Amino acid sequence: MKKTCKYFLAACIMAMTACAEKEDAGCPCAGTDAGTADCVYVRAAFSLAGSRSDRSVRSTTGDPEGGYAVSSDGTEPGKAGETEVSEVLLVIADQDNRNMAAALLEDAGASSEYTVPVPFRYLKGHEGETVRVFVFCNPSDELKSLAENTPQGGLPSDFADKTYEIGDPAADKCWEDGSFMMSNAEIYTAVLPDDWSAYRSVASPFPLTGNGPVPVERSVARFDYKAVRQDNIYPVSYDREDPAATENPGIMVQLTDAAFVNVGKEFYYLRRVADEGMLNISLCGPETQTNYVIDPNAGAKMQLSEGWLTKRDHYFCNLEEPETWSWTSLSSLSDAEEDNAWGGDSEETKGYHIWRYMTENTPPAADSQTESVSTGMVFRGKIVPGDGCSPEMEAVLAAGTESLYIWDGILYGTWEMTGDAGAGNEALRVAWQAVEQNGESLEDAGFTEIVPENGEYVCRYYYMNRHNDNGVDDPGDPDYLSPMKFAVVRNNVYKLGIDAVFGFGQGDLPEGETFLMMTVKVVPWVEHHYTITIDENS
């Protein structure tokens, strides 16, 4: 079964009765030509996320319905501000996704359904046709222009290809509480009546969504973080099977901050999927284990790994430009809102705090899922003394003035301390003397130097976000970069926790040999729980 996928917001049906039978009450139908001056009325509904107490919205494990993987293990219903709807744009389109008629419902309120007037002139002549129904919740001004039903009938027809560009990667309207953008999670079809005469009153609307509500999904993703260890302090492990095992007793790394890199700037209002290399693009199609979600800059992303001339056009916070990163204190996340109404009541689901919201970023081919293209995180930490730290090492760490040296994975301290340690380690002594007496470079002799930064010994660790997992974690395996393995996809919550730290995290780009062991859960429809080791070459 597929590990992650879209979820349909389920159960909170929004509604409002608009443009009542009041003469010229602001109805878009008023003042038009005789014979088509009146409106027809349609009744529509869409499904949104249920409350935390509403477990009936959770699907049961079984065969995927409509191509979507389903599971009873772990959904994330989200908080109230992520499900509120203030405006609804209803679009009726033909089979080629060309806009036929649109109506905007403002000041939407919670109910079981809503009734919307549509100028008859737009639907006249289409009686009995099969149409597509699109719902946009909390639409942008650009989308709302679709509802300007002018007497000339000049409706834009390219709404299916419209995109939204993020203004501020840290705080954008598309993910503000109460205004999260949402749109169709799948193509919804309906058949128009053969005769509209019975649907000319707000009291007798045509049941446009008579086959059930239109499923919609949020247009962005969410990241949550859990502090697995108190104060984010970790031993420097060398054993993936036993993260507590260390060759550096008394030496710890405290992770202090994190920054996102390669944050996508733009997304389609309506999700679309395609095969490898952007072949066979399908609007609102289901995400599967063998296809890709496609974003507006997908074509460019297939070329980005070859150079950076246009990367700024597509991303905020570029990996190659640390000066553009925005750091978040990990300790501050412990004070952020906790939202753990998912996956049952087991202890492992507790302790996650909402970090931030993120745009889609989906490299469209296996070989484009690289560090330079995929969205990731940089974790910044510092070396601190732990239980059993020698007084000499503790004094050096506190002073933060002299460089420290690592050899064969072990931090020995200052250059003088490293030389003294060579008295009990012949290989270390030879390497130290090769530098000290023979002028060999530190790198050639196998040493890594940590130069203090503002009195601290800083480590950096890189993690490229995983969306999917096919069980292939060997970079040498030809299937290592599977479809959608490294991506951020709308309407998913990525829950992150760091289980272990390997090495001292030197280098500005992920080219070294330092590691993080992450537990990643991708919810809501399918709990995605696996422990992975990310090295800085992956």
C-alpha cells in the first residue's frame, strides 16, 4: 500500500443561501436581456475536515478507492483555523475544463449545504450536458474574478492552469487561520437538467452535487516538530542500532535552530499529477506509487541541478545561499501549538508542535530529486559538555576561543590536547606528527578542524524531506530515488523527530559524512512511520 497520499477534508459542510428572491438584491442575474434576466439556482456542498472528536471521517484500511491509498492508521483532522471557510467560489466547467459559469458565495456560514444563483444565460443551451464542478474555498482575488458574470458572458476559461505565487515564505494569506486555500481533491462530474424551469427559485435549487459533496483539500502542507530528547541534546552516536552508543563520552551536541531550504514559490490552484518526466499530466488525478505531483516550475526543476541562473525565480531560501535562510529556535517550538489528534492515543503520537506551513515542491523525475532541488532542513547545533566530560575539555568548550580537532570520528580537543592523546594511540600520533613535523595538510592527515563561531563550536546537519518511501535506502541501488521520495505535497502533515546524531556536522553543503536519524510520519490519510538515516550525500 502507498505510504502517503492526499486526504479529502471530510465532514464539515459549509453552506449559505445567497441572493434570495428579492428584486435586484445584488444578484448577478439582474439587469440582463429579457428572457435570460433571471437566475437559475443550484445547490452544492463540499466536504471539509471533521472535528477532532469526529472519528467517523477516518477511512478503513482496504483497497484504494479511486486510486487513493486509504488507512485507518492515523489521520490529522487539524485545528479549527485550518478548516474555516469564509468564501466559496463555485465553477461549472465543460469536459475540457473550460469555465462555463461561476458564482462567488461570500460570508459563507456553517450549515449542511448552500444555494447559489447562476445567470441562466451561461447555462442556456447546455441542458443535459455532463459538466465538471470545481470548488475553491477562500479563493484569491484572481480566482474570484472568475465569478464576474458580465452581461457579455466574458468568463475566463483558463482557470484550471492558474497558479498562486507566495508573497512571504514565512507568512502568507494562503495559510492564515481562517483563510486556508482549498480546492478539488478529484474531478467531480454532474449532469445538468434537461429543463431549468423548475429551478428558478432559491426555494427549489437544482442538486448540482447530488452524488455527494465535492471533496476538497488544502493547497499547502504543514510541518510539525517533536523534541525527542530533552533540550534537544544528543550524544554523538556511531551505531545506528544503538543511538546511545558513542566514542565521544562526555561530549554532546545540542541542536538549537533549524531553517528550511529550497522553499517553493508557486503552486497550482488545482493539483495535477504526471508520469516520470511530466508525461501524461492529469488534472486532480490520484497520486500513486509510480507517478509525481506536478507543480508550476516542474520543467525548470528538471534542469536546476545543472546550474543556478534561474533558481531564485523558483525558490526562497536557496540551499546554496545561507544568507537567505530564516532560522527558527527549536526551543521556541516547544511553546508552539500542540496538535496531536491523530494516530490514536499512544505515547508516540504526543509531543508534536506545529512548526510552519509550506508550499508544494515536487521534483518531477527521479534524477531531479537532489539536494539542490528538494525542500529540506538545516539543523544547527553546538558542542556542549555532558556527563563525564573532562574538566580540561569542559574549560575549552566554555572558553570558545581555540579550534577543536576531530580524527577518526573522535573529538580530542585543542591541537595540543590532540597531540597528547597520541601518546596512547599510535595511528593518531603518526597523523598528528605528519602535520606538526612534516607539513602535511590537516585534511590529508585525516583531521577535521572546528573553528569557534562567536564562542561556540557549531555543527550543521541536513535533512531533505521525504514524502514517500519504497524501502530503498541504499544510495547505490538503482531505485534509490523513487517517484515522490523527496518532495513536499499539499494536504499532508509532516511530523518530524530527530532520534540520533552521527558525527559533528561540518561543512556548509551536504557533502560530508554527518548523519541525522529521523522519524518521519506523514499524515493524515496514511501514517508513514519509518526510521531513516540521511547522510549528507543522499
